Amino acid sequence: MGYVPSFVPWIAVAVLTGSVDIRWAAAAGLVLAVGLVVVRRRAGLGRDALVIEGSAVLFFAVYTAAAVAAPGSALVTGYGQPLSSLWLAATAWGSLAVGRPFTLGIARARVPEHLWRSPLFLRVNRHITAVWATAFTLSGAGGALPRHYRPEAGTARTVLTVASFVLPILFTVRYPEIARARRAGAGEKAAD
């Protein structure tokens, strides 16, 4: 599960928010994001496998600065989760826009090098990244709207946030095998 550790800073901040001062929650996210980049770089992972971690460093640096400057601000205390989801969405959509889906580097760490340029491998990673981008977008928008119109709807926001991670994880785990099976089935039909 190469994707889950990438989200540890985001998950930690989500858990800490409301339990500790927002400045400490944001700082914890920043420390975890920087630590994750350092540990994973030392483990030999390339920058292309650390897109989410690098994005987390940038987000939490700005978020921590905002939390320190205006800890009571509604933007910091009320909209942190939607903003973080929209930031992740921008990261994922941006990686697709530049033709380097953020999942490529992670997948390359688990797949033999001779497959890295295969059309199937590239297509699978574009689809997986698009699913993550869509989930982050829906989580961000879905978190901001209820926060604005129905601030008491905390359970709905929590369910949406959890679903925005669980569903893409399930898709990421299952989709490569489904795509390979479809390709194999299409190859057999073409041979008939």
C-alpha cells in the first residue's frame, strides 16, 4: 500500500484538528510531511514518487503560517479540510495536465522497469490519478458547501472525507488487475 504513507500528514492533521490548537495540528502536518520526504528520499525514492509528499510540505508550510498568523480565522479553523482536499485535487489534476500522473512514481517503485513506458501502464496510472483527483475535488467541494450552509453536518463531512480516501484506495488496488485482464481478453479476441 504505497499510497497510504503519503497521506499520513493529511490524516494526522485531520485527527488532531479539534483536539489540539490548530497551530499545533498544522505544525505537526508540516513536520510529518518534511520527515516523510527526508525518510523516503534516503530510502532511494525519486522525486516523481514523492509528489503528494512534496505537495504536503508546500501546503502545510502555508497552512501553518496562516494558523500562526490568524489562529481563529474561519479559513484556518473551519475550512482547513476542504482546502486541503482542494489542494490535493489541484496537485492530482496538475500532474495529469503536465502528463506526469502523481501515481507513476509510486507505481514505478513496484513494477519492473521494462513496463514503465508501456501504454497500458501509463493509461492505468492516468485513470488511477483521475480517480484520486475526482475524489479530492468532490471531498473539497463537498466539505466546503456543508461547512458553509450546514455547519452542524459534521458527520456528513467526515463520511465524505473517509470515502474520498477509501474509494480511490480500493480502485487503486483493484484497477491494474482489471485493466490487465481486459487487455488479455481483448488480445484473445483479436487472435480469434
